[in-house]
Amino acid sequence: MRDILKHIVYEDIGFEDITTDALIEKGTEAKARIISKEDGIVSGIDDVKTLLHEFNIKILFSREDGQNIKKGDIIMEIQGDASSILSIERTLLNFLMKMSGIATLTYKILKKIQKINNDIILACTRKTTPGLQFFEKKAVKAGGGDTHRFRLDDCVLIKDNHIAIVGSVKESINKAREKVSFTKKIEIEVENLNDAITAARYGADIIMLDNMKPDEVNKVLLSLEANDIRKNVLIEVSGGITPENIVEYAKTDVDVISTGYITHSARALDISLEIILKL
């Protein structure tokens, strides 16, 4: 992850920061503050610290990931080579703004659905920015959400295209159970009631109800209860879930709601950096 962060900042700098190099004398030191310009949940602090250490910039004060911040709050106070601070400023802020935006949106949506069901889990999906998925999922966690899978090796997730090739829900689960370590959970994506019942009967640990309307989800839950197999599995809903309709899904008493919205559509939190003292 450190290498990814370094690559991002050095890619932005290129051969040199020609503006800073032209204006700032070598050896000039400065203090700076990173300030929130709106309320939210901060995320990306630990990773930004890594970036600051790379450029030998001292951290005099810092908030922690997951903390509530208000407009005007100081997120970090730093000190070091003025040229280094100016050269990494934009990348550092872009990263903090993006991750804090994800954490803030996650927090807001989670509070919204917990008013309906305090035990429900809000999870992200793998609809993340390539190369930044680890950081974006950490931001979801900072906002109180669940990371779901970080990578493909986290757990089995049998999707519609897997089933299309294998041939059936039952055979897909059986193959996974036979070939995958007992330490890995098996999740399967289904799109109708019959496949959900089959998945529960043949040993899926988690059933993802994909692109089902809330009334369809309720029918599945009632049917699983009637067949005395509801307790065997965790039920996750996913697909087309937004802040506008998520409460209706929370009312269905599922265990997990997963949505790509909290990573791919989160608005960046407004954060700025201000030089406060030339040393």
C-alpha cells in the first residue's frame, strides 16, 4: 500500500514541481494545517501519515480515522520542508477528501437504516476504484460499514456467470464445498425464490438476493422461515440500492445490505491545507 501511495504522488510531481522549485528557496521550512471545510467523518489519516513520513514531514497533531469532524476543525498540523509540503499538497488532499467522503456517506446511510434495524450490516461491494480498493474499503470501515470482500481470495462468492457455466445452484455449491478450505465461507448470488431455497438447503453460508424488490425479498424470507431453513444462512440484499430506497430494504429484516453506491458515488469531503508559518 505504501508503494501505491508513493506512485500516486510521484506520478503527480513528474520530473519536478516547477512552480515550487522556482519560487521557494531550498531549505525553507514551514508549518501547515489541514482543515475541514464541512462536517463529516475523517478517513485516510493513517495512509497520509505514511506519505508524510516518506517526505520527512513531521506530524505535530492528527485526528484519527473514524472521528467526527466539524467545519473549521484542524485535521492535522504538520511541519517540514516547505517545498515538499507544497509538492504533495494536492495529492494528499485529494486522498483525504475522497476517503473522508466515503466514510461520511457510509456513516450517514448507516445511521439512517439503523433507525429501522439496529443490528443490520451495511457493506460495500467491489465497485471500487482500481488500485484504491483497499483504501476505499478502509474508509467504509471508518464510517461504520463492513468491508465485505477485500479481494477475490477472501471468500467464495458464486455469481450468476459462475452458475451459467457450472449449470446449477446446487452443483456450484457442491463444487465449492468440495474444493475450497473449510475456513472460507460460501456465498451465492440468486435472483429468484427457488434458487434461494436451494442455496439454503445445500449449504450456502450467505445468500445474496440480487436485484430483488423489497416485496420479493420479503417473500423469500417468509418462504425460508416456512421451510425452517432461515436460521441456516445470512441473507444479504444487493443491486440497485441507493440512499433513496435503502430504508425499504432495511424494513425487510435481512442481515446485510450491500451497495456500491457508498464507494463509487460518494462526494468528496471539502478539506484544505493552509501554510500558517514560515520557519
